[in-house]
Amino acid sequence: MELPKLIRQLQSEKCPPRVLEQVAQRIAREKTPARSLLPAFACAAAIACLLTTVIVWQWRAHREAQRALVRQQTQEAFGYIGQALIRAAAHTENALSKEAVPPLRNSFQTVKDKVTNPI
């Protein structure tokens, strides 16, 4: 760099101390390394990965909860339908034995009587 050489030349010259101070400050500013964006980018990427993981985990848990709810509601619906079919079958059996069988039995007996005792 030319600045250190310039400082040496200025020190041999009779410069006001203020000028030397300004040159030293300028050199110090130029020597400080510029901040790298790499650590900030790495931190942002890590936070983004963490947030993505949490969001996906929550989404999957919510989806599983919805599936469990659908499964439970389906089981309840099938249970209700099964009970309704059992009640309907019991009612049908009762109706058939009380309403359909006696007239059939009477008709059968009438035919039997007519066949065995012709007029």
C-alpha cells in the first residue's frame, strides 16, 4: 500500500500533527476488515431451517389429528348405522312373526282341511 509509505514521508517532513492524525485514522479504517455477510447468512439459513422443521412438524401433527378425527367420526357413523340395522331387523322379525305368519298358517290349515275333507 502507498499509505504507509506516505506516512513515513510525512513523518520526515514537518507536517502538522492534525494531518498525521487524519492519515493514521484513514489507514486504520482501511485496515479494518470489512464485515463478512457469511456469518449472518449462515445464521439466517439455520433459523430458516429450524422454522421450516417446526412448521412441517406442526402441519403433520395437525394432519394426523384431522385423520384421527375422521377415523373416530367414521367409527361412530358405522356404529349408528349398525345399531339402526339391528333395530330394523328386530322390528322386521317381530312384524313377520306377528303379522305374516298367522295368516299363512291359517291359509295353510284351510287348504289342508279342504284337501283332506273334500266337499
